[in-house]
Amino acid sequence: LYPNLIKAEPAFKPTAPPKLCYYSEDGREETLQIHPSSVNFQAKKFSTRWLVYHERVQTTSVFVRDCSTVTPYQLLLFGGKIAVQHAQGTLSLDKWATFKAPPRVG
């Protein structure tokens, strides 16, 4: 389902839903919501920060109906182009999804 990727930022209030963003086709970070018909609509917290979705629709707002959580390992294995920033100790996926990855000498 990559590149249909959502970043879930935790909400300020524990009872509020998380802030959801996606990387749009024109290279901007846009917000979206989970559709009320989705099983994840009532979720206040996800097990990971990343979700993938199948379909994005726009009615009164931008919605996704079917989404699932994914781990950073799944994204790195099956996602797009990986860039390594040794000095910062990070990996980035398509210049948007960034993960901490401290360098190690074995």
C-alpha cells in the first residue's frame, strides 16, 4: 500500500484523536481524518506512529476509510527510497518519513 502513508501525531489531550497527515502529490504535508465508517474511527491512540491506507476520498474533508498500522521496519523494507544521514543518526523514506537510526560499529 506504500506510498499511501499516514503519520499519526499524538494529540495534546488524551481524549482527542491524533493528528493525521499525509504527503500529497504536490509535495506538501496535508491533514486528513479517518472516515466515520472505518473501524479505526474511534481510535484515540495507535500502536505505531505510521499507518497505510488503500483509498483517500474528499467529501466535506479528506478521509481515509481503510487504514492499518505499520511498523518502521515494514516501511523501510517495503517502502520507497531510503536516505541515510550518518551525522544526524537518522534514516528518511522519500524525504518525508524520518526514523532514528544511530550508527553502530560491529
